Amino acid sequence: MGSQQQQGQLERTLGFGEAFTIGIGTMIGAGIFIFPGIAAGRAGLAASVSFGLGAVVALMVALSVAELATAIPKSGGTYYFVAEGLGPAVGAVVGLGLWWGLVFASAFYLVGFGLYIDKITAELGLGWAVSSQTIGIVSALLLTLVNILGTEKSGEFQNLIVGSLLTILAIFVGYGLLDAFGVMGRATVPEDFAPHGIWPIFTTASLVFTSYLGFAGIANMAGEIEEPSKNLPRALIGSVALAGALYVVTILISTSAFGSERLAELGETALVEVGRSYLGQVGAVAILVGGLLATVSSANASLMGSSRSVYALSDDGILPGWVSEINESFGTPHAAIVSAGIPIAAIILFGRVEVLAEVASFLHLVLYGLMCVSAWKLRNEAPDWYNPSFRAPGHPVVPLVGGAASFGLILFMNPASQVIGAGVLLAAWGWYEANRRCRTDESIGPEPEGDDDE
Amino acid sequence: MSEEAERSILEGETRVLLPLQLPGDVDLSPALVEVLGRARVFVLGCYVVPEQTSPEHARSQFEDDAQASIERVSAVLESADIDVETELVFTPDPAHTIDRVSDNLRIDALLWVEAVERIENILTVVSPGVEYDRVVKCLATVATAGNPAVELIEFADNEADETERDLALDGLVARLEDAGLQAAQLDSESRISTSPREDLEEMAGDYDLVVLAYTAEMSNRQFIDDVRRRVGAPVLIVRTES
């Protein structure tokens, strides 16, 4: 209890479970429900290695992020992690890049959501031909509206969604494993491990890396997590490890059930057919429901994450101040939410699934790589203010390899995604420069951490 | 509870937490200020932040307004010579914040403010098996100014153990008299009820202040919120379990 002049406290309400759920809810989304068919078509059974590679890269990044988050526990943290380590210009570029990275990710999830709705109407024989894009756009606008109106206790709802998702996937994986080992007495499809060679394993890894996006969102909420030095690293690493394990096993069993060629033919909703082959109609419906829950929860988490990045950027003068204003009636940052929601709807209109996914990965991977570099640099330079309560093991190998691997994955993307991703970063840099020159007070960028009175 | 712990609850000042839900204005009736005259009051401003907004973000925009709302309430208390401390918390989960702060500050009771003209009668709901120490302490604090009538009511779900319950209730009356309340102020009743909540809401309309002894069933926050909303009178929730 303090005097009236003391600053208001910020309640920490998220325990390990909640933080872990945020990570899982963001990550397990369209990736695993959309990619098995595409990935198996590209890399065969070795697509499981692609997912595994993604997990290893994400784990190395997660270690660095955990260290940075315990040293710089601010809302919109990931932007500050880079800005504090590598300077305001780089920070601004990745901050703006993350805003758009999450926009692309959310668009990708919502297109996936549309594909699943499509599949359901087909399944029910409704003959209702609304394109998955239209559904995606309408959902983007609806999510924007819901978030502006503000939600209370949606955490419990989120727990329910993630709980149902994990249950569906656990049954799927359990059944699939028994099947793969021949317990169900059905022949599995024998096949070459890597029918198309080694190269596709890497290109597939860079495509499916979208399935890991979002774990760093936990770090964006560092200020709201109880006992962050303990819970942040556990939630970050635990959620990546669980998601990675689920993905690898799902790919293995899906491919062994159908063979990669057949899986590729089934395309984006291949997993539904795998579910049907295990448990008939019930299996198909379970996967459809899982797909819907997963895509919409990931899309929503990314939309909110994007609006938080916009706030951090506006707070630091990189975006205009009005963007971060909170609506007096709803208590929500309506302009920041719209700044994420409208671009999501717009790019769904133009985007193809694979390009949306890769551009999202591109922008996130740049941020991830730079966060690793920042973690490495800050640990080496050890400025006075840098006192992480969690120190990642394996320094300097983990941040350096994690950073190199993040940048490395970008090289395997298809050129269209690389061009769009680079274009976004270039535009971000242009914006930052133009903005800086227009200002005389040079108040752009974060206050140096050492001067911070908190 | 050890004898020592029991003594420490009974002795010393009565610590009352006044949670304010912000944004929003709270009108603290003079009658309530009078009731709090012998208590040590902690005003807790809970600025409720939706999930879409980071608490840090809300603080940067609304801190001044929130502090002003709290100050208005604390100024009213201070002008009545009441010992006041204040705290402002930006929180997505006010229930969590209230519990945490109550534990930290060893709060005896929470007062949910509602406009009231005068406090002439107090309805006190007790349950079988509740520790009465804090109930005695809080009633001794709030029911001595102006000598309001205090109705003690206990809801039981069946006839069993009736004698035992009556004895316990008589014991509570005796302890309240020891603590300084007049016998003429006190009345007690044990009632069989299958729906204590509805009965409480119905009865509460006739009283100026409702005192609830916090029990395990109330740990469901929704229960307290519902009762508070429907009762239409200020509610003092006595913490009996910490």
C-alpha cells in the first residue's frame, strides 16, 4: 500500500498453465490441420523431419526469448528485445515487420478456417458454395469487431478450446500410433523415407515453420505472468516441445496410413480423411471440429498480438500516438485492433495459402533471428540494466545457431514469399527513416533501458 | 486454529478493504462512513482491463483518472478521521486482485459499497461450522455506532442437529454481547431453507447492510457477485478462512 503518488500496480494473473495455454493455442492452428497433405507431397515421410527441424529452431529461439523476456518484461516485448540489443532502427523494422507478420499469419489461419468450413458444408451435403476466402474475410471482420467490444474471462474459453484440441489430437495420435504399429491389423503403406531427396526436407521445413509461430507471444505478456523467471521459460519451452512432438507424430502416422502420394492428393484437409479412416464419420467430424477451433483461436491470438505490437510501436513514436488510444467505452485499443484486422481481411483477398504462410514465417524468422543475435550481444556486453532472472543454457552456441538457423530457413522459401517479405521490411525501414527525418526532437525509439525508472 | 492465532485475529484494529471497480464513480454514503468509523480502511481501486488491452497500456492512459477516483473516496473517509490507505491496480481479473491484496494486507472484511441513507438494521448471515472470530470482530466494529438492530440468521438445509445449531447461535450472541453490543440490538434465528440464496436476496430488501460470513461455497466468485448485485444494499463480506 502506498501513498497516492505511487504508480498503479500491474496485476500478474497468468500462471504457468495460462501462459502455456496461450503458447499452445497460438501455435496449434492451421499449420497442423492444413500442412500434412502439402508437406507429405513435397518431402514424403521425411516431412516429419521438416517439422522436427522447425521444432529445434523454435526451441533455440525460445531459450533466447525466455532470457530476454525476464530481463525486459514489457508489453510488446519482442520489439523491445531487438531495439534494446541492436538499436532503434533495427527494432523499428522488426517491430513493424512483426505487426505484418502476425497479419499474414492471421490471414493464413482464417483461410484455413474457411477451408474447414467449406469441407464441413460439403460433408453435410449442403451444396453451399461460399468461397473459403469470403468466409475468411467475414471472420476477420467479425474477430475485429469482437475484440473491439472487449472480452472478459475469455481465458476460460481459450482453455476449453485448447483442452478440446489437445484431446482430439491425443486420441488421433494414440489411435494412429496403434495403427502404425499394426495393432489394428490393417496394412500400412510402406514407402521410402525421403522419396524426393534431401532438399525438399528443408523447403518443407521453411513452409511448415508457420506451425510454430506465436510462441514468442508468451513473451509479449511477460508483464502479466506470475513468477516470470520460472514460468516464462517453462511455458515457452514446454509449449514448443509439446507442439513439435504432436506435429512430428501426426505427420508420421498420417503418412504411414495413406502414403505420401495419396495424402498429397487429398490436399489441405487431408487430415480429415485420416481421421475418417481410423474412426469413420466420428473421426472425420472430430478433425473438422479440431480444425475449426485451432484455426480460429490462432487467428484471434495473432490479431491480438498484432494489435499489441502496434501499441508498442506507437508508444515509441514509430506509429502515430492516436493509433494506441484506448476506447473509453470498451476499454480496448480500437485503432490498434483495426490496424491489424483490416489488413488481415485485405490480404486474404489476394493471398494464396502457401504464400500467406511463408510470408508470415519470413517476417517472424527475421525477428526470431535478430532476437537470438540480440540475446547473444546483450549477454556478451552485459550492460548494467541487463539482469535476466533466467539465463539460457548453451551460450553462445544456442543463440548463434538459433539465429543462423532462423535466417537459414528463409533461404528455402519460394521466391514470391521472399520478395513480399523483404518488401514489407523495406517498406518498414522506409517508414522509419521518413518518420525520423520529419522529427526534430529525435524522440523516436525506446528510451534507453538504463534510464528506465521501473 | 491455535490459541495464539485466534488472539491475533480478535485483537487489534479491524481491517476493511473497500474495493472500487474502475472506471466508474463510487458514491460513499455518509451512513457508511459512519459505520467505518472504528475500522482501518484500505481503498483498492481495481481498474478492469479487458483481455485485448495490456494493463501497462491502460495504466499509461488512465492512471490519472483512476487515482482521482480513488482520492475522492479516500478524501471522504479522511475527513471523518478514518485511517485510510489506497492502492491502484490495473488488472484483467479483479477477483484475483482482491484476493491477493486481501491476503497481503490481512484484511478482515470486504465492503461492497452501495448507496444507503442510514443504517438502522443489519442482516448477518452465518453458516454452520464457520469460524466466528472475525464475524464478532467485524460486527463489534460496524454495529456499535448508532446501535443498529442486528439480525443473525443461519440457513440450514435440514432439521438435523437443530439443538447443536441453536447452541452455536446462542454462543455467538453471547460473544457479541461480550464484544460490546447490546442484548436489545440482537436477534437470532435458525431457518430451514432449501434455497438459502433466494431467501437471502428476498430478506435483504428490508435491511440497510448485509453481512456475509464467507464460506467455502462462496469461493465461487459468481455467487458473491450475484448476491451483491441483487441485494441492493451494501454488503460486508467477512473473511473467515484465512
